Amino acid sequence: MSKTTNKFSPEVRERAVRMVLGNEGEQGSRWQAITLIAAKIGCSANTLNDWVKKAEVDGGKRAGVPSDMAEKMKALERENRELRQANEILRKASAYFALAELDRRSK
């Protein structure tokens, strides 16, 4: 989950991206279409440009990691981190109990 709140719904983002891709030929350049549409929906041009790039990656038109794969990787990294922490706790507990058993035997 993103640390910032999203002001725009996914539907608004998708529609804005479709508008950019549909209007870039009419405006002369993609950036002109982005600035025009960004002003209409109330976001920055850079934000809309990021949405367009992400949509192109997700659609396979641009190189990069698609959103669904990025989410899976993030979840797996989190799980891996949690498992490493659990293993470290178990390793320390095992060492503690082994030491306690040695102390018990030596008495």
C-alpha cells in the first residue's frame, strides 16, 4: 500500500491515460497532450506522465516490470524478510536452550 493517499481513483487515471494516448497525435506531441489533460483533471503533468509510462509498461509497450509483478515481488521480499527474522529468533532461542542444557548437565 502506498504511503501517500491517492487523490485520483483508478478510473480517473485510466481515463486520463486513454485521453493522452488518444490526443497525442492531435496535440503535436505527447507532452503537450499530457500538460493539457493534466490541467483539466487537476494533477501535475509529471504525475500524468508517470501514469502513462506505467500503463505502457503494464500493456507491454514499454520495457519495465509490470505492476502485478512488482506487487508480487514486494510481497515476496516482505515474506522473505519476516522468515529471516523468525529464523534468527529460532537460532537465538536454540542457542539459549542448548546453553541452558549444558549448564544443567554440568551441575
